[in-house]
Amino acid sequence: MVKADVGIDIDVRRCIGSGQCVLIAPDIFTQSPVEGTVRLLIGPPLPRHRLRTVEEAVAQCPVGALNTWLKTDRDGSEQS
Ligand code: SF4
């Protein structure tokens, strides 16, 4: 059986604090009360069962500040 970790990279310098990611997954993303930029509430790794939700947040980010990756324990390869 292949297990996979779901990771996420955040480029805070790109984030404009629009909040789409927080609206889509408020249990995963939040915003800094000072700068308004995105912060993670959990992980990485993120729960595997939330991959689709996280991918939706990535897709809706207007500035491309989010990127997911998978790492499997079979061969250690990473995929975006
Ligand atoms: S959707 Fe993108 S720009 Fe908006 S808060 Fe989230 S990471 Fe920042």
C-alpha cells in the first residue's frame, strides 16, 4: 500500500490577503491578524482526505501563492 503525505508550499510574499483559501478551508488556512497574509492552522503534512479541498484553495488563489505536493513512501518521489 502506498501512503502519501499532502504538503503545501506558501509564498507569503505573493499573498495579497484576499481570503479565498480561508473561505474554502477555514480549518486549514487562516490569515495573520496583522498583515492579513495566509497562515496554516495544521500541517504540513495535511490530511490526505482534504486533498481536493486544498487543491480547490490552490486553484482559487488569485496570485498563485499556494502549491500542493504529494510525497509517497514507495519511492519518495514528489509530484505537483
Ligand atoms: S487565496 Fe491566496 S492571496 Fe488570498 S489569502 Fe489565500 S494565499 Fe493569500
